[in-house]
Amino acid sequence: MVFIRVKKVKGFDYYYLVKSQWDSKRKISTQRTVKYLGKASDVKIENIPLEYQSDPKILSLVSSVTKIQARTERTLNELRQHVFDNLKSGKIENIIRVAEEFREGGSLCIFYENILKPILYEIGILWQNKSIDIGTEHVCSNMANRAIHTLTRPVKHGNNSEPIMICTPDGELHNIACNMIESVLLEKGFNVSNISPSIPSDSVITHMKELNPALVLLSVTLHDNIGSATRLISRLCSLFQTPILLGGLAIDNCSDEERRKLESISPNVTLVVKSTLESLVKMVKIELKSTRNLNNHSYKQAHEMNNLINVV
């Protein structure tokens, strides 16, 4: 017999497909996890192994989840349209009200990922297709940035963590993604310095020397600015050993060959391709932990060398 076991983590339900079997020797029923299915709200029939897809209990559960997913998607679409309308009309208080409801329910990250990012992608497509004019596009972008800054303002910097620097290459004027990332990282307690958008490479280097960040996040939106990003990365890697996470719409859309060239600049460069904000936060945590461990190892080696010298 198979059934779904639910495990709650940080307020979210996660599903496991479990098989119950009778142990005749021990005369007890044992349970074996067949498959981890992921977040309950995302489970589809395709996630279930083929041999269990016709099980009535499994079908009933997946059917109920599918109905919930459909209702959720309808609600999200309505909220996206509502926020889009208010971006165009400049009614920032209505956008903030929606975002705060998401924050109360869990995290700003969910608002950015499920509402604001899809709207901004749609605005870009509408502008490319000439369905909206450049003036409307600019109004929406400016309002989005205002909303992000308003939501971020009350959040305090995490003074107990290593500094993280967010920047764009010289010539890259798009920084909504940078502001979203800053907002999410600040909410998670990180110490963030956001120097985007475009500033000269010499200024980025000066800030690096002053801040001494443990990690650099570099965002590129336009493909034309990949060359500028490459030059900046080359200079940074020649002067610092700081790890760099390189992402953005341009990196998402560039070819595999272009990505290989970017990665070949330095082993300190890691590409972030088509990542969610939640996944990016996890990457940041991993990079900071790795840097922390490396620094501790270097300190230990230096301390042991000093002791050896003193003995001699």
C-alpha cells in the first residue's frame, strides 16, 4: 500500500510517497520512502512513479492539489494585473499593500518571484512588440524601483555577517534585479552594499578595496554589456580573490559557448543561470560558508607557522 506522507518545514507542506509493508518476522508494519515529491503545492501527476499513478488515493490527492494550483494561479494572475495597472497609474500605495500581505504570509521573496518579476518580463515583451510605448515602460520601471526601495527601507543591515557587494558593469543602467536581490538579502539578515547601476570600473575597484566584501554579485541585463562585464571581471580577478556570482537576463539568454568563456576567466567566477531568488539566497549562503572555511583554514595555517617559527 502506498500513501502520501506530509512534512511541514517553515510553514510549507512537503510530500513524500511512502510504501507500507508488513514485516512478517517482526510482525510490524514498516514504511519505506519511495520518492520525495517536493512542495505540496507543486506536485503533479507526472511526479508520481508510473506504477502508482492509478492508485485511487494518489489520484484523489493529486486532483485536489491540481484544483488548488488552478485557484492559486487565477489569484496570482489577478494580483499581477492589479499590480501592473497600479505601476502604470503610479499608485504605489496599492502595490505596497499587496507586497506587505505577501511579507506577512512569509517573505517578500514570494512577492518578487511570483508577482513583480513576471510583470516586468511581460512589460519588456510588450515594449519589444510595440504594444506599449517607451514612456509607459519607463513609468512602470521607475515605479517598480520605488516600490522595492519603499519595501526595503525599514529593513536593517545585518551587521554580523560578511559584506556582500552588488554591482553592474559600466554601461548597464538596468538595476531592478539588483534592487530586488538587495531587498531579499537584507530581509534575510545579510550585510549588503548595492552600488548599481553603472559606475566606472575604477570606482568598483575602489569600493572593493574599501568594503573588502566576502562575495560580489554582478548582474547583466543587456547582452551588449557582456563585454563590459567580462572586462570588469578580469580586472577584479587580477586584484582580488573574492568569489563572484554572475547572473542576469543577459546570462540567462547567452549561448553555452559565451557562458564557457565567462567561466574560464577565473575559477572565482560562478554563473547564475535562470535562478529563482530563493535559489540565489542558497547560493550566497554556500559561497559565504566556503569563504569563511577558507579564511579559517588560512588563519590556522598562519598560526601554526608562527608557532613553528617561535619554537625554532
